[in-house]
Amino acid sequence: NGNLVTTLGTKVDDNDKIEVNGVPIHKEQLHTYLLYKPRNVVSTVSDNKGRKTVTDFFKDLPYRLYPVGRLDYDTSGLLLMTN
């Protein structure tokens, strides 16, 4: 809002307009989902063994989601997903 900030950790309000080198920075909209993870799905964003991951259920979204916590591969249950 017209103030030059040089102090690391300066707090801003939700309504503040923030620019870095003249480029506006926009607050990212938060998205949260509750996923019922089936058995035989990995609770990570990728898997080097090629197994299905919880993020595979959200491939069509324009933003990336991450699991909050984890469930074992052979366990089913509720898992929180957020960006």
C-alpha cells in the first residue's frame, strides 16, 4: 500500500496490495478436500515404484494438492488434502 518494506517477517493485512519489483503478488486461494483413500494407494504426491498416489485423484485441478499426514499403502481411510 505504498510502503517500502525491508524487514523480514513484516505482517500484512488481507487487503494490502503487495508488489515485488513492480509485479503484483496475489494471495493464493486455499483449497481443502477430504479424500477417502482406498487401499493400495500411496499417501504421497509421487511414487518411484509407479503405484497410484492420492494426487492422481485430483489431476484435473488447476492447482496442486498435498496430503496432510499419511495412511499406509494397504490402509483405507480419510485423508485431508490441501494446497
